[in-house]
Amino acid sequence: MAGGIFSNVGNLFEEDCSNLHPLVCHLCHEQYKSPCLLDCYHIFCARCLRGRTNDCCLSCPLCYNSMIKGNNALPPEDRLLKFLVDNNADVEETALCANCDQESNKDTGLMYYCNTCNQPLCATCRELTHKARMFSHHEIVSLAKRTKAKHRKCLHEEPYILFSTENKSMLCIKCFRDMQESRTHCIDIETAYAQGCEMLDQAVLVVKELQTSTGEAIHLLRAMIGEVHLNVEEEESAICSLFNSLQERLAERKKTLLKAAQSLQTEIQNLKDQVQELHRDLTKHHSIINTDKMGEILDRSLHIDNQIAAQYSTVDTMRVMFEEIWDETLQMVNNEQEIYEQLHDLMQLKQENSYLTTIARQISPYIMSIAKVKERLEPFQEPKEHLDDRTETMLKIYEDSTVPKDSQD
């Protein structure tokens, strides 16, 4: 009984994704390509979700939550995660050498990029093709450095120096000159960076408070579920014992009533036989009626009638007792039904807490990645030792956020 109620409580989320990189898909275990955000806040590659639609419904491979989509429709693309993947410093850009068509990998060594020629070069071709004096003014940088710095300059090839609070975009000096009415909404990029860091700090505090409240709610929910388990087991044993005792009493009473009814039927059959015998003697032999025997038969009939009346009153009394026992049992079942109805609210609360936990787990690595991106967007003239220690703070917060996950799993 209790096992039927709580059979699916522990199987809501069996997939342990705490050891996976936040920028790695849970299905193909590779870096996200065109990440799609589902209604349950799980993210997968678009290629991993293709072909999983069944009757215009798409089920999440992790939590099996279904959502209505078209036959070939996919969930919307997560632009924030796509931006983080595109600007991930741990992944170098893959390119082919413009001279020898050799692909960049760990075996080929360092790859370069000529900004003047706008083409990638391997180390060997760089020495062969750009060693002459005529290429001395060509700007050659490493491919990894170009990948990290490709978002530091505007389309005008000028560094970002301002930030528009109206459009939420960075501006160079030429972009600022082209703006007419919205110049008042522009601030310097250092002030925007400070404000962004302050907003990140506030978001981190909110996430920490959310983690704390979620942890407390989870502990409370587990305690309530344990208490409900104990109450269900106790009530189940009490109901089973009461039901068994009622069955035993009913079986004994049934045997007694059957024996009494059988004995009464035997006596009635004997009386019928005697009456038939007397009637036969009276009609066939025209004998004189024996008044003493008829009086004896009448007395026995009255005695049997009294026994039947007494048996009927006994059965009627037992019926009243059984009705009282039935009312008590029905009240206990109604009380148990109210307890079981509360389990639905507990299950909804646990599911909501699981969603909040999933959101908190995913926001923490995103904040760390955003902090890394903002650190790359700082002005070139600012020394590294004077940078704000926001990145270290984000890393500590990410480590703190993984501790509750391990303890909960």
C-alpha cells in the first residue's frame, strides 16, 4: 500500500549531471552546437533533438517531461548559452592553413593568423611564406589570441570605450559620433563594468539565498516524507489487523448461524414428516385423531417459533454492532484519504524545489562564464594585477554551488 504511493518519489531525476561541463551536451557529450532550451530548462544540441518528436510531442531525455511541438519543430535556441560557447576560452578555433590545407590540432603545433592577409597559417608556412622583408609589416598573431580578442573591437576596427545603457551594447568612438539623440545614455566602459559587477554580486547573493532556501525546503520535505512514510506504515498495519479480526469474527459468526439454521431446517423437516404421516392416517385409515400427539406437535412448533424469534433478535443486535464497526472503519479510511491527498501537494513542492535546484545549478556556471567574458572585455591599458578579483569570486561561488548538489545526491 505504501509502496504503491511512493514508488515514483525517488525516480524523478535519476540522471546525475553534476560531473559534466556546463557547456557540454548531456546526450552527445560534446560542446553544444545550436543549443535548444526546453520547457523544463534542460538544454540539448539541436542535432540531438532531431527525430525525437512523436505525435507532435517532444519528451525531455532527462526528466521525460513532454511538450507540444510540430513534426519537425525544435525548441527555441538559447542565445546566452550560444554566446558563452562561442566565447569559451578553453576551445580554440579550428581552421585550415591557407597554404597547405593542414587542419589545426595538437599535433601540428601553434597556428597563426595574418590579419593583413586575412588567412590562417601553420608554423611551417609562416616561415616559408612570410619570412621575406615585404611581409615585415604584416600583422601576424596566434590563432588562439585572435579568437579571444575578436570581440574586443567594433565593426569600425576601433576598441570599445563606451557602453549604451539604452541599447545594452558597447560602442567605439565612431559609433558614439554616429549617435544623435541617445548620447546621454552612454557611459564609459569602466563604469559600465563596475555596474555590471555590482549587478552580478546582487545576482550572486540572490542565488545564494535561493540555494539556502531550497536546501532548507528539501530537508523539510524529506523529513515530512519520512514522517508520512511512518504514518502510512502504522495506519496500514492497524487497518490490516482490524480487517483480519473482522474477517475472523464474521467467519465464526457465519459458522454459528449456518449450524443453527441447519438444525432448525432439520426440526422443521421432521415436523413436516409427522404432519404428513398424521394426515395420511386421517385420510386413508379414517382413524381417530390423537389429541395428545397434536398438542405435542403444537408445543414443539411454538418452541421452534420462539427459537427463531430469539435468533432473529440476536442477528439484529449483531447487525447494529457491525454498523458501528463499519462507521469507525469508514472514518479511519476518510482520515487516511486526507493524508494521501496532502501527498500530492508535497510532490508538487518537491518538483518545484527540483526545478529551482536545476535553475540554481545552471545559473552558477553561467555567472562564472559571464565574469570571464567581462574580464576579457576590460581595456588593454589596465594592468592585470589591478583587475578586480571578480573571476576568483565567481569560481568560489561555483565551488560552493557544487557542494549542496553532491550532498543532495
